[in-house]
Amino acid sequence: MLIEVLKSKIHRVKITGADLNYIGSITIDESLLEAANLIPGEKVSIVNVNNGERLDTYVIKGQRGSGEITMNGPAARKVQTGDIIIIIAYAQMPFEEAKIFKPTIIFPNENTNSLN
């Protein structure tokens, strides 16, 4: 039996842009991706703390150290620049493995989106 568990979480980062005309996805600073154990193309859930919106999309690598968190495509209508979001990724694994699995959770500075 496989169960779905929390794999990675970027807790409380600020939206730096919203690009409605992009094909889709969320662009995330490469340093945040690495710290949270996320990869480009990975499916993530987005929770908007400001308005309660929830959506699923996939990751695009942003410029390292930029603090960029840009919602792209139609999902850009679900956020505004300055909104605080939580980015969550899940993984499927056998039940026994899930019992001992430790997710990667990071807490960037929500004003700058930096890890310092």
C-alpha cells in the first residue's frame, strides 16, 4: 500500500509577481528550491494565506538569490503581488517507509524570501 505524505514545504513566502500571459506554473528562486528539496517540473500545491485560495501547479526554476516567487498563467488570478503563500509538495511511499520519513520544511524570511 502507498500513502501520500508531506515531502517538502516552503512556509510563508511573498509573491513577487504574477504573469497571466505565461503558459503556467510557479517560478521559485533556485536557492529556495534546493533548500526545500524541490525540482523543476515537480507538482506543488499553493495555499494563499491572504485569501484562502488553493491550487496545484508545477515548479519552474527562478534566478538564484533573487527571492523570486512568481505565479504564472491562469493561476496568476489567484494571487496578488505581496500575498503570502505556502508551497507544499507530497510524495507517495510505502506505509512503513512513510512512518520514518522526514519532510524538508524551510522557513524563509517572508519579507525578502531569503534564507537568512
